[in-house]
Amino acid sequence: MKFIHLSDLHLGKRVNEFSMIEDQDYILKKILEVIDEEKPDSVIIAGDVYDKSVPSAEAVALFDSFLVSLAERNIQVFVISGNHDSAERIAFGSRLMDASGIHLSPVYSGEVSPIEMSDDYGRVNVYMLPFVKPSNVRAFFPEKEISSYTDAVKTAIDRMSVDPSQRNILITHQFVTGAASAGSEELSVGGTDNVAAEVFDGFDYVALGHIHRSQKCGHEYVRYSGTPLKYSFSEAKDQKSVTVVEMKEKGNLEISSVPLKPKHDMVEIRGTYNELMLKSFYENTSYRSDYVHITLTDEDDVPDALAKLRVVYKNIMKLDYDNTRTRNNAVLKDIEDVKSKSPFDLFSEFYRTQNGLEMSDEQAETVISLVEKIWEGDI
């Protein structure tokens, strides 16, 4: 059985105030070309279909068109909701769509029943577990101690009663411990949303969503496919792709990737204003249409630099300076430092500054618990 693993489409997303909808339409068409070439039996979309829980009309229309194109190809499609999605909106119409081979994850109810597929090697069970928080799972298992994301996911999986002698696929949307984030994800505070990879023992393939870089997590069969497009400049050097998995008899898994070429790449360039303007004339470069982060190294600010550069580099998303002034500007450094730290880290530094000592383990656990409850909206 061959399937294609996708995730984190983030349809409707805006990056630095640029709408990505045309780029997303373009890349979905490229993915359909890959599907026509690879001829998979199924396609998996592991959450964050949309960028917002209430998506725009054009984002919904784009996903509807993509699903119709997949249904026309008689491919089984499995879609779960991610942390950016509304589980209720993703689940809408799921029972009607099942008949057309489009399987949408229901809102988590304490039970996850597998969808059965079969091939020359027998039966394959596909389990769809949407993004869950400890509070979501705790509501259905009040008798269990569920204080972490690992506890929550383990409890949900234990309830599935997975038969390890059969071939089993899990689709879920979580942050697995050890995964390398890309910087454009929405991660929880202090690493409190981490899920230990050990909870996935018993599955032959785990199709993950949530992290934007394609990678394995501990085992070859526990994988993130990554986003099909770059959504931050921290991903500028990444190669986006779709993950292709071929499952034969139990224990025989072949995993490969097919690169994706976007309509507009995301690149970073630096130099003086004059160097960059001359570069555009004397070099055959694609930067003129790519999404660009330009860092000017001029010691003096260039008047109307953004407007002037945009004549050549029309899709400038970000412009900044790297010179003596900016390197010595401690305020700017502090602002960037604050942006990169979690609320728990910031509170820890505040406590240390005010009291001249570190928090105790008990105090740290209390703070993490409170921040997690606020994050989950429990208080």
C-alpha cells in the first residue's frame, strides 16, 4: 500500500502581511501532479488544514477544490484537525464524505475507531487522532492521572486497543520530543506540549503534523512531513517536499520524498544598498520575484530604502540593517531575545532578578501548571 503524507497546509495564512493563498493554490496543484505520478492508494493530511479556526472563504474554497480533485482520482483521503483548526468545522459532513473516500476526523470523544483498508498483504488499520490537549482527554477519563501531553496521548492510544500483529497507521498532530522546529509553528510554553515518542510503539507508521520541517523522530516510522511551503525565513534554506510511504508486509516500509518547487521561494540576501541594486542588473537571479528578507549593511540609513528596493525586489517581506548602530543597540537585542523565549523562561528570569535566586522545583512546577492552564483556556 502506497500513501502520501502531507500536513500543515495552513490555508489562508499570511506571512509578513503577504497573503499566501495564490502560492498555496499553486503548490496544491503541484502536489496533485506528484499524486498522478506516484499513484498512491491514499493521501494523509495530518492537521492544520487551515491557519485559523475560522478560515476565510477563499481558504475553504481552496481546500474544497483540492478534496474534489482527490475524490475524482478515487483515492482514500484521511484528514485530521490540528491546533490551528476547529475540530468541529473539520468534522462537519464527515459521515457523508466517508462514502466518497474522504475521511475527516471527528471531534475527540474518548474513542478512536480505525478505518480499515486492505492490499495484497492483508489489512491495514488507520487511526485518526486529532490534536488533543490534556484537558480534552481528561474529560473522558476522569479516573486517570493525566497531567501532561504524553499522558493524554498515551491514554488515547491505550483506549484504541491496537493489535500489534496487524499493520497499523496513526495520524496525529502533536509536538514529539526531540523534533526540530522551524520557528513558524505555534508551540506551547516551556516545552509542556511535548509528547514522548515511546507512546507510538505498536504502530507501523505514525504520520505527524505540527512541526514544519520534514524529519523523523527517534524511529524511521515516526515522521513529520513538514509544510509544503516555507512560512518563515528560518526555513529559507529548507527543501520542502511530500513524503511517500510504501508499506508492504508488516515490518517492510519504504520511505522517500518528492521535492516541491514553489511559485515564489523565500530567500535572505544581504549587502549594501548599491551592491544589491547592482546585483539585480548584473546577475541572473530569481530574487526579483521571490519573497525576500533583505539585510542592508550600510552604516547610514538609506532614505526610502524599502520603496527603492521594491522596484527591483517586488516581494520584499522584511528589511533590516546590520551595522555598528544596530549591533550596539541593546534595546533591539533585548526585544528579539524576549520574542524568542517562552512565558515560563521570562517568568523564571523575572523571579531570579527580583529574588536573587532560582525558583525551587515545586515553584517551577506550579508556574508550568498555571501557564499550561492559561494556554489551554482552563482559567
